[in-house]
Amino acid sequence: MFFKKKKKEDEEPEDIEDEADDNPTVSQNQGTGDISIGRLTADIEKLKAQFKTFYEMQKSSNERFTMINEQVGELRAMILDRDKDSKLVEAKATQAIDLVETVQPDKLMIELRKIDNKIEMMKPPMETNEIIINNTIAELKEIRTRISAFKGIEEAMKLGEEVKKGWIQNKKIDADIAKHASKVETIYSEMWKQFNELQKISGIISDLDKSIKQVSSEVDSIKVKMTSLSNKKEFESLIVKFETFEKHAEGVISALNNKISDFEQDFNKNFNEKTAKTTKLIKGFETLTAKTPDLDKYFNLLEEEAKKIPEKDVNVKKIKTPGEDEKINEEQKQGFFAKIKGKFKKKKGA
């Protein structure tokens, strides 16, 4: 359509030019020529607009053709894939048909029926065998219960033997503990003796302090009296006597101080050594309690056995002060072993 219009428009100016050449009257009339040129320019602009629209329509049609080509290619690929799948399905179907032909299902059904008949024939003997097996299992359970009862008796015997062995070992441990407790009691009594000696020495020192104070008071009184005396020789002789007495007293005090310091050093050494020994013994008792968790039971058994034995009177030496007899506490009468036992019971209760 557009090409035809263009051809017509191209043909019109040629006709106009021919007419202008043929007709000299048209060339002479310039007004009419200007009008025809304006029309031509308008027609040309119309043609340009039409060409632009045609070009855009051609672009859109090309794009549509490309999209259609792509879709056609995808459809071809899908068709090819489906052809491949259909070929695979056909191949598998042929394989299945071949397998069915080789297997022969009619014969298989006949054989399966024969096997079912054989299974039905075997059911009654199987049931009888199951009954026999259940009876034997019940008898075996009864036998196991009886054997377990015998095993329980044997285990009880073994436990009794183990308890006896443990009791014997605990008796040995009790004897060792009693020995250590007696040692600790002797250490405690020696410590009390040394403490009493120290108290005696402190009493002697206090007496010496009192005597020195008395002497100093007497010296002061004598000095007051000597101020009234006029004889210088007697005064000098008295001063010499007082000086000698003071030197003697100072020597006695220094000797006592040296003895006290030596005694304190010895006492501290002995006290530290004995406290270290007691701590070791306590640690040993703690390890024994940790190793034997049922030590409380064994102590109770030992107490019961000890109650059965007649008690013997124990001579306990009392420590005496210079002038007074000290009273023994009830805890000391119970003994060191009872204290340790009480401590262990407290620890286990905590």
C-alpha cells in the first residue's frame, strides 16, 4: 500500500512537469506553481510520517518473529525430549513384555499354589513343636529360679566370709588405733607435766618479784634512815653491801631468765613435734575412714563386743600443782580414742 502511494506521488510531479513543458501557459502563471510546491512539501511530510510508522511496525514485527522463532525452538526441544522419553518407555515396555514372557505367570501361580499347600500341611507339626518349645522354656525358667536361689545362698556365704575378714581387719586397725591413742595420751600427759612445770617456774618468778619489791622497799627505808646517820664509814660499808646484794639479785634474775628462755624453747620444740605427730595420726585416721566407709558399723560392733567384756579399772595419774590437786575432766576420762571416734562420726554426719 505504501509503495503504491509513493509511486503515485512520484508519478504526479512527473506528470506535472510534462504538463508544464507541454503547456506554456502554466509556466507563465507563477502563482499556481507555488501552490503546487506547497502541496508537494505537505505530501512529502505525510510520507515521512508514514515511513516512520512503517519502520516502527516493522521493528515490532521483527521482534515478534524472533520471539516466535525462540518459542518454536523450545517446542522443538520439548518434542525431541518427549520423543526420547517415548522411545525409552517403548524400550522398557518391550523389556517388561519379554520378562513376562520368560517368567510365564501361569506356571508361577501353579507353583505358588503348590507351596501354599505344603505350608498348610506343615502347620500342625509346627504348632506341636511350638507347644513343646514353650513347655521347655517354662521348665528352664523354673530351673533358673532354683539356680538363682542357690546362687543367692552362695553369695550370702561369700558375703559372710568377706564380713568376717573385714571384721578381723578392723579389729587389727582398732588395735593399731588403740596403740596410737595410748601414745597420744602419753604425749598429752607429758605436755601437761611441762605446762605445770612452767606454771611452777612462773610462781617462783612471781615470788622473786615480791621478794625483790620487799628488798627494794627495805633499801629505800634504810636509805632514808642513813641520811640521818653521820658516820661516813658505816654509810659506805652499807652502800657496798647493798651494791653486792643488788649484783647478786641481778645475777639470780638473769640466771632465772636464761633458764626460763631455755625451758620455753625446749617446750615449744617438744610441743611442735608432738602436735605434728598428732596431726599425722589424725590424718591417718581420716584415710582409714575414707578407705573403710562402713567404719561406723564396725565401731558399733566393737563397742558391743567391748560391752560384753568385763571392764578393768585403769589407774590414771593425776597431775598436781604446787599445793593443789587438779581435777580431771570427763573428756579426759573418756580417753583420746573416744574423742577421735566422735570427730569421725561428726564428719560423716556432715
